[in-house]
Amino acid sequence: MNRARFRIPDRSPDRPKVPAVRALVENYYAKPENGAGGCCHIVLDDCNLKDADVRWTLENCEKSGDGDGAEIMRLMLQMTSSQRRRVVRRS
């Protein structure tokens, strides 16, 4: 019997939902200082969605005093990679 060769991510079933996080991202972009993605541009604009990228961006937001960006990154860390892609995808 062949076994699947992938790892199921250990993400909580109570993880944040895409529409809720996407709404936060839209509000984040609406701020004048965040038109180009602010401190989160590495994740939100450049689509670097790996855990390490999101963690680095979270640390950068915290150092820069960007509380809204930090909250978005905390939520994204709880999401699957598929959810993250849907959050940053432009309509």
C-alpha cells in the first residue's frame, strides 16, 4: 500500500477565515502610509508566504510599531498556505 508523501499542516481548525483577514488587509492598504503595503509589503505585495517570511515580517512590524500589520501577520501565521494565497490575491 502506498502512503501519501505529504505532511498535513498542524493548523487549528479554528484558524482565521480568508474574508476576515482580507478585510483587514484592505483596511491596512487604505491607510495613507500603507499604499505600497507598508511593513507588510514583503508578504502582501511580493507574495512571500512561507512561515519564515511571515515571521520576519511580524518581527519587522513589531520593531516599527506597526500594530495593524503585526496583527495581520499573526493571523496569517495561523493560516494554511492556500489560505494565505487567497488573502493576497488581488480581485
